[in-house]
Amino acid sequence: MLLNLICLSWTLPAAIVWVGSICVGVYFVYWKHRSGGAVKPVSVSFHFTRKCNLECAFCFHTEKTSYVASDDDMKNGLRLLSEAGMRKINFAGGEPFLYQKRLAMLCRFCKEELGLESVSIITNGTNVTKEWMERYGQWVDVMGVSCDSFDEDTNKAIGRGTGKNVEQLFRIRDWCRQLGIKFKLNTVVCTHNWDEDMANIVRELDPFRWKVFQVLYVEGENDAQEKDAQLDKRKRNARTLLISDEQFQTFCNKHRHLKCFVPEPNSLMASSYLLVDEYLCFLDKGEGVEKQSRSILEVGVQKALSEVRWDQEAFKERGGLYEWTKDAVEGMEGGCGSGDRMRTLLDW
């Protein structure tokens, strides 16, 4: 009966109104879905160079190219990321301190012009100087230094030996304290150090976070054959450095009593980082061969993000959200920052 009445009363104007209403409704549903589904790249690691002055055998971002983007391209890319929701940037390499002036420019740009909550750096520490820290440290929130062992023979076996690792660590720690910069420590656990007890010196260094990674094998980065790695120092063979989950757990059990200890097994690490390479492309170092998106300068942030996998749940589970601004907790020096407050601050 109702259907018959609708058909009898159907006119061309009514049909136009009805079809128009349906189209408008479909559009708003699509628009809401699209805007609500946008991924916010809250925390990004920008590997703006692959060049390095050390030869860590397990490196998963190797010197496959010497390309470094122009200042304008890097600024444009960072601005796009900021507009998409980035709140923390981490500058890494390679070794970022091989380009000290450019690194300083990037830090200042991100704090002063983009107004990011946090600017951090990951370095092997060899080229960090007091002069650089005093002049440019005002634009740095977190300084992370890589250190895989406090034994020089172990560092040499890994490819990180300089003879002055521990001395430089304490110097950088002191400079950070003087300038109010959060000091962080990064360690990769492999066959050479999985049974080492680093607790006493880490406790003395007193970083606010100590990130401990299980060595990661990435096809296309550190999967070279040994003979090729010997012939070409830019290539890496991480196969002989891989450890079992049980070995990684042994290392963790020795150190988990430290408040600053933050372990990252392969299961959490692989696709939980948003990595941007020297071409302003996202990288996915998860399962299989490393994947690269198109450049965000070419297709924009959201399109580029859709071309790689970012495991947001793993990002949160590994503690990707924490007190990453140096003045977020007044007077806080050592120990790990709590992620609880950060989760409420971030519009996740």
C-alpha cells in the first residue's frame, strides 16, 4: 500500500530532490570516513643521511646512497608532516653530526617555525661537541646516544670501537644536564653483547630512557653476503649477529630492574616506527624486503603513508608516547618518563 502511494505521488521534482538527498548523504558519510581515517604521524624519525663514520655490522640503514635533500626540500617535507599531525621529530642517519650546520638548521626550524613539541637526535656520539651543544642545544629536547657495550673489544667486534666510547658518553650526559636536555641511551643486543651486564654503568649514566633493541634483520639493508660485506664497507651482514628471543630475554632479565629500561624485541620494533628517508619517502622495515613509499613531496603525507605499514598498536605498546619535551616535567633528570600523561595530551 505504502509503496503504491509513493509510486502514484512520484514526480520529476520529487525524484530530483530524493536523488539529490541521497547524493548529499553519501558525500557526507564519505567525507566523515575520510577525515576520520586520516593517520596522524605523531612521531617521525627522519634519516636525512645514510653517511656514517662507523661500521656497525648490524646497521639497518646503510650507506646505499650519498644523497642528501636540499634545505628547502627538507623544510617543505617537515612542514607537510607537521600539518599532518607530527608532534615529535627525531633526526637520525647514518650519523647526523657529520652535517652539523644542517642538523642545527633543522632543529631550529622544527622548534621555532613549526613549533613541534619535541626535537630529538640519535647519534653515535663521536662528533658531538660542547660548542655545538651550547650553541644549538636550545632547540633540542632529547639527545640519544648509541652504545652497545662498555667493553672496547666488544665495540670493536660490532664495528663501533673508538677507544673513547664511555668517556664521550659521560661528557655528552654532562652537557645535556647543564643545558636541560633529556639524555637517552640506545643499545642493540646481538651475539657479541647479549650476556653482558651493563647495569652499573647505565645506572651511573642515569639516562631518562634506555632503549634496548633486539638486533633486526632487514632484507635489502643488512642482508649482504659476508664476502660482499668484506669487499664493500658500505654493505652489512647481520646474519652472524642475530640472537634468539631467549637470548634477548636473558639480557632483559638482567636489566629490567632499572627504571629507565625500555626493551624492544623484533615483534614490537619492525613496523612500529615511522621512518622517513633521505628522499622524504616513508620506509617499512617490517617483514620481507624493505618497502619505500613515494616521496611526500610528490604525493603528500597521507598517500605516502598508505603505501607502507605503520603498526600503531605496536607503537603505543613499545612506549612510543612519553614525556618527550625537555621542560615537560620540571626538574626531572633521570629515570623513564611516564607515558600516561602523554597519552592524555596526544589526540590519538
